[in-house]
Amino acid sequence: MVSNESYNMVKAKASKIKELFQTRHYIQCVALCERILIRNHAQASTAIHPVHLAYIHFYLASSHDTMAREATLRHRCSELNLAEKHYHAALTALLSQQPEAVLEHSPTSQVSDDELAPQVRRESDASQQSLASSATSLDDHDYQSSHRNTNYIKDFSRPNNTNQSSTRKRPAPIYTPDAALSYQHEQFSADLSVFRGMIRNHLQNVRELKAATVVPSVRFTFELPSRTSMGPPTGDAWDWYQAEMESMRAARKRLSFRPRFDPSDVQKLCTEVLCELRR
């Protein structure tokens, strides 16, 4: 059984996880999901609802999946492996629990009478109005046909049941908690089935992308000659080397550089301005 504190805490962070993913902050989304999972493993007393656990693994896998498609070929395989791992974990969290067991994990799984009564009352009101309108239309039709056939009777009058049907007392709404709870289980099972199908599709896409990704097995490197193999220049090569160095030194000496900044003129101007202000 999931405690109320743990349930509400993960539920509050679920919206933050979704917001980070939608705003393309995938690294922050991954960090938050991993922090929640690490805390869950570290504290044995803190349990996460199976649907919340699948939700966390799903967004964690989706973040790795998106980063894998945007990353270079070098880091794509590692991101795809993490995405496949967490998609599988999300699917396992949903498949390991039946809908009834998942509902029992939730502290707010029971549906109150006040939540279901308005819906049942609306259906009862709609059916009552439909019956009243049908009865009114039938009474009017009978009255018109009877009036045409018996128009020779002057004092004949047929009572109109419109007011009677409109003022008829409505029966009390019929409410069966078992039927409402059964409908909730069916709806919850349908939602879980859709969620599982979506995770399977994402997992299949990740596996197809992994199969299509070819990691280059050969690295193209340029080997530099070692310094030990290069001996000192001798003979004509040494003379040529010395001549090149002398020409470079002469070219550097001929270069004219801009003179450095001399602050004396600025200091003199500031002194004159201060003297003028003191007078």
C-alpha cells in the first residue's frame, strides 16, 4: 500500500517532469527522474505507485530517446541502450500489476457517492424528460384525432394530460455502487492498455533505430612520427636550417610596432582641469 505522503509527493513531481520534457530540458528531466528512483531504492519504506513508476520510467526513456536522435553517432548507442532499458522497466511496472491491484495501491482509488451522483442524476433527468415529452406528444395526437371524429358532439371535452405529465413526480435516481466501481475498473483497464501499447511502440522504434545504427569499428588516426626516430640535422640540412632561422630573426627586427600608450598627456590634462576647478 502506497502512503499518502509518497503518493502526493510523486504526483506533484510528475507535473514537473512533464514540464521539463515539454520544454526540451532533457538533462534536467533525466536528473529528476533518476533522483526519485534512487530515493525509492534507498528508502525501503517509501513505495511508488505502479502507474507513477511507469510514468517516471517512460519520461526518462523518452528523454534518452530524444537525446539519442539528436546526438552524434558516437553517443547514440549509449543513449539508445538507456532508452530501451527504461522503456522495458516502464512496461514491466504496468504488466506486473492487474488493474484491480493497481487501484488498491492508490490511496484515492475509491469513488465517492457525491462524485458519481451528479452523473447518474443527469442521466435520470434526461430519461425522465424524454418520457414526459413522448407522453405529451402521444396525448396531443390522440386528442386531435378524436376531436376530428367527434366534432358533432358540442359538449365533448377531452382532458389534456400535458400539465399532469409535466408535474409528475420524478422518481428517485437509482445508484448502484458496484456498477459504478465496475465501470471505473473497465475505464482504468482501457487507459492502461493504451499506455502499454504506446510504450511498446516506442520500444520497437528504439530497437529498430539501434539495428539501423552502424558503429564504425575502424578509427582513422594519423600516426605522428616519434621524436626518437628524428635525429638532429646534419651537413647541408643544418646550414639550411640556420639560414632560415637568421632570416626569421631579421624579419622580426624590421617589424615596426605601435608605441605603447603613454598616460603622461592624460595625467597632465587631468591636473590642469583640477586646477581650473579649484579656482
